[in-house]
Amino acid sequence: MPTQIIALGGSLLRPEEAEQRTIWFGQLRQMAVHFEGNGRKLGIVVGGGLPAREAITLAKESFSDSYRLDTVGISATRLNATILQQSLIDIGCNVSPSIPVTTGEASDLLETHNIVVMGGTTPGHTTDAVAVALARDCGAPHCVIATNVSHIHDSDPKTNPEAKPIEELTLSELAEITGTEALRPGESAAVDPIAVKWAMDAGIRLAVLDGRDLSRVEDALEGRPFIGTLVKAE
């Protein structure tokens, strides 16, 4: 059974929706228990979300170097990863007791643990890219990118109300939308362009979906039809 990899966007740990978040955390723990009970391996890469934004805002009062600001943001991703890690340890899951700082380290830890949780690794690479790199290092055939939007769209839905959701496309077609050059600080894309490039290089298919509904995540992990965008390898 191949290892399953999920990128959980930091936006999913939404402090402004405390009640929904509590339910979501409970469902995530149930899903982890289910996967472990079936003898499966799960690598989870957690984004920075609000703690990262607040920390970077504070840091900008002292310095503006993008590498250093990214280093601050990575620390926030590891904070979020620690919260999830400890939550899963608390219910008895076989989770790595350390938060790996490279995807190679995470891949090694998955040899002896059912679940490994990590955050970011290197300035300039988002947790989307880290998740794809982890999938590559583990030999996983696909990677689920769970965010707070339902699909990849043909243009930015934040600025174009006519943007249309895409059900299925290839990695090359996705690269035409996102590009393959690293994002500058503050920029965003449907999927991190570096993640798209690495997925193309490794032949890893992607599922991009709204992770606030964990049934969609589970459907994608199980290979069932899911609500979201399937990005096929060439």
C-alpha cells in the first residue's frame, strides 16, 4: 500500500471559526486513526496560516529580507505541525515524535511510523512544494493539496467573478496557469509553481480540493471520485 501525502493549507486551521475547527480536528483525527488501522502510511505537511502572517508582519518591523521572512514563516508551519502531531499522539496514533525538517528525514521516519507531520523546509518553497517533494521521496503516486477553495479555476476567482472551476487537467496545462517560477513574497497561485514543476519532474498526480470538507480529502486519498480538480501526470 503506497504512502499517502496531504498538504494541509494553513488556512484550514482557521481561528475565526472555533466551533467548525473543533469539529474538523475531530474528523481529521478519525481519518488518521482509520488509515493507521488499515496499516497505511500518512505524511501530512501543514502550512503556516494566520500564525505565519502575524509573525511575518511583526518581523517586517525589523527587517525586510525575504529569505529571513520566509524563515519566520517556516517556524509558524512547524508550530502548526506540532499542534497536529501532539493531537494525534494524544489519541494513541503511531506518530513520529519529531517534526522533520527535510523531506528525506520525513521519508525515513515513515519507515517506522504510520504518520509523520511536518511543516516547511526551505525559504522560497511553500508547503505545497514540500508535500510534492515528500511524495517524490516516498514513492507516492499522488499528492492531495487541501486548501480553502473548491477547485483550480481558469483565472483568479478573487479578481474575476466569471472564473470557471476546472474538474480535470494535466500538469502541463496547470503549469500554463501557474507558471513554474518561484513566487515572490506575498504572491499566491492556485498551486505553488515550484510544486507544479516538481510534480511534472516526478510524474506525481495532484488532487486540489477544499480541505474544510474532509470527506473530499478521504475520497481523493482512496482513489474515489471527489469534488475538486484532478491534475493528471503526463
